[in-house]
Amino acid sequence: MRARTLKPLEEKIKLLEDGIVACEARAADLNDQLMRDSAKGGLGAIRRSAISRELKEHMEKAESLYAELDSTMKIYNIEKLKYSG
């Protein structure tokens, strides 16, 4: 029973953590690209705007995943306590 309850939560936590890592990595790449290209003046305003929008989207997605991870961790900890001791 314990495994049936906790295993899906553990899997969800892993997926959320992986999603956060992916979003943050992409956001870091976009930020680096934006900074490099802005410094050398190679991109036009439209391209910089598109990168900035995508960067914002990934940061917002990571924030959403963090919130979902937090609530899932709370549920996991409550369920885990039910099966301890």
C-alpha cells in the first residue's frame, strides 16, 4: 500500500524536477545568447524581442513547476508520515 501511494508521487516529483532543470537550462542559454548578441550588436530588435519573450516563458514555466513541486512535496511528506512508525 505504501509503495502504491508513494511511488506515483515520487515519479511526479522526478518529472517536475527534470522539467525545472530543462527550463532553467534553456533560460540560461537564451540569456547567454541575448547578452552575447546584444554586446556585439548582431541581432535586430525583433530577434532580441523574440528571445526575450521565450526567455520569459521559460522562467514563468520554471516558476510554475516550482510551485507544483512544492505542493507535491507537501502531499508526499504527509503521505509518507502516514506509513512511518
